Amino acid sequence: MSQVDPHPIVIEPARAADAPAVIALIGRVFAEYGFAWDPATEVPDLYQLDRRYGGEAGAFWVARLDGQVVGSVGVERLPDGRAELHRLYLDATLRGRGVGRALVEAVLGWCRAAGIGRLTLWSDTRFDRAHRLYEGMGFTKTGERELPDDPNDTREFGYERAV
């Protein structure tokens, strides 16, 4: 007899009202890494969640545990026909349980439905667990960049894969 998880994690499309909880989640991850945190400069897209990720432009999902936002991911259609994954974040206690993979799968499903053949992303070089996830899901490292004038001295790895 299998046991049912009394606290399942639910992945669902985000609503504009979820933006403050997503911003708080990302703030917790920044604190975990000792990063400076100014939401207005770090995540300006989340203040316009519906406009930035709505309709044909893209999509955004949250992972909820007991109604609370514990994970996030977004996707944006690019002018060159690809899409870019954004804002994959997950509470530290939930990493390694398949939630990040499920969030990326939501993005891949959206890309397939939208007829997009390639998915790209940029990830801080210090997010090594995320890199293992991406590589395990078939993403290939495509480059590295530095973000100028960034208070966290951010360098990012680029990744891409076929959808």
C-alpha cells in the first residue's frame, strides 16, 4: 500500500498576486548565498508579471507547498524564435526532490505547445546544483558572461537545449 504525501507540492501558473511571494522567495535564496538584495534592480520583471510573462510573450509558474510559494520559473519568447528560461528558484529545503525538474518540464511543455524549438538560459556560476539539474536535463553550456556594475560580482553560465 502506497502512502499519500499529506503535503504535496503543486506546480501551477502564477497569478499577478503571486509576485510578492516570488520576490520574497528569491530574496531568501539571495540571503542564503550572501548576495546583496535590491528587488527593484534584481527582479524588475516580477513587478510586471502579467505583462512580461503573459499571453504570447511567455509564462510563469510557481510551486506551492501548503499554499505557500516555494518555487518559481518563467519563460519568455525571444525575437529570434527561441525562448529563455528565467527565475528558477526553489527553497533550500526542497532542492533535490524533483521540484526544480518539474518546473523546467513546465517550461519545456510550454515551448513545445508554442512551437519553440530551442530553450536558452543564464545562471549564476555559483548555483552549482542548478547547473547539475540543467546538464542532467540535456542542456549544454554555451558560454559565460559577467554582469557589469553588479553588486554581487555576478558571472553567469549560458545553457541551451533543443525542446
